[in-house]
Amino acid sequence: MATDTLNPKSMLPLYHQLFELLHDKINTGTWKPGDMIPPESELINQYKISRITIRKVLDLLVREGLIVRERGRGTHVAHTRLEHVMTRIVSFTDDMRQRGFEAGTKVLFAGLLPAPEGIARQLGIREGAELARIDRLRLADGEPMCVEQSYIVHSLMPGILNHDFAARSLREVKLAEYGIRWSRARQTIQAILAPPELSHLLSIKTNAALLHIERVSFSQNDIPVEFLRVFYRADRYILYNDLSGGSG
């Protein structure tokens, strides 16, 4: 809308006019991600409409994913949710660079451990075989986005833990030092509630929604090399892929 006022003589209902007006404030950056929305009383006085209308508009903006209500904190503009493509294997670092964000990494854990039964089965190795585990907190412009837990068959990438993965991409090291590139992957996705340790790392509330991916990645020789667990902030990620039409 051209002005910051409502037109009671318009054929458009007042709630629709206000929705478009506030929608524009968010889309044009007048209200930026993280900005607090004025309280209901202020909106009522400014636009001369009822509390019922204000709440209806705010409910619509919440459903659109444009604003977020937090008990005790108020209502603020939502951060943009990043679409994560599901049709190709893209590293976090490359993904963030393509979007114009500065990718960052904090290594939370790096060490050797015996393969648990479930992960060993996924990787086609014997239980107890040596794995290199690397846990990383991934950031975009300094904001926590996801936690990755990588389990790598150590016999295929000996000495992998000697590298600094806060400074180098794991995918880069795999290719440059070991000549391994991903040819395909198999993965599952589910929604979970964030336990306290993950919520602390990701700067979200305990029991907030997470997107949990488990992925087995195969080398160009079709050998399973890595079992990966990723925990994405659901308020910042949308997973998508293109589907072709079937017959019948």
C-alpha cells in the first residue's frame, strides 16, 4: 500500500488492508528480521481499528511465517527460512556461500570410537570397527543454523582428524587429500523436539522443532564412507525437492 493509513471507504475490508500494509513493511525491510512488532494497543491507536481485527491480522502473519510470537518476549519479525534442496548433495559451506552468507564452523568434538551396531549396519562394516567422529556447529553470518555429527570409516580416510575443520571444509579435505567425492546418498528425515544440549547450541528453546536428517554418503566407487546426522533449526530451514508426475 502507498500510505501507512487505512481507508474505511475502500471496498477492501480493514483487516485485509492492514494485512497488506504490515506484509509490505516486512517484505520491504521497514521491519527487519528480529524487530519487535508494536504492541496491540499501539496498533489499535495508530490504525483506529478493533483489537479483534488486529489479532486476526497478526494471526494471518503468523500463519504466513512472517512473524513469531514468543511468550514473555512479544511478537517479532521472523528470520528468513532457507530452502534446502533435496535433489543433490550440497555441503553447508557451499550452500551458505551461494546464498551470500559467511559460513562458519565450531568443532564440538573430534575423536575415534568403535562403530555402534546401528551405524555399522548403515555403513556395511563390522560392529566395533574404527570410526572418526566429528561434531560441528554450523553458522551463517555468526548465527547457529545446525549441528552436524559425522561418522567416517577411518580405514578409508586415515588421519582425517589431523585436519582443522573449523578452517577447512570436510568435503574439501575428502577430495583433496583422499580423492573421495560423493556419488550418491541415502537419507531419512523426521521432525523432533530439541533436547536441552542441542537447544543451547542452536540458541533456541528446549523442545523447539528440529529437522533431523540421517544420511549415508557413498563414494564414486559406491562404497559407504560417512554416516551423517544433522539437526537443523526448523525456524530457519525448509526442505524441498522437485517431483515429477507419475503415470496412472
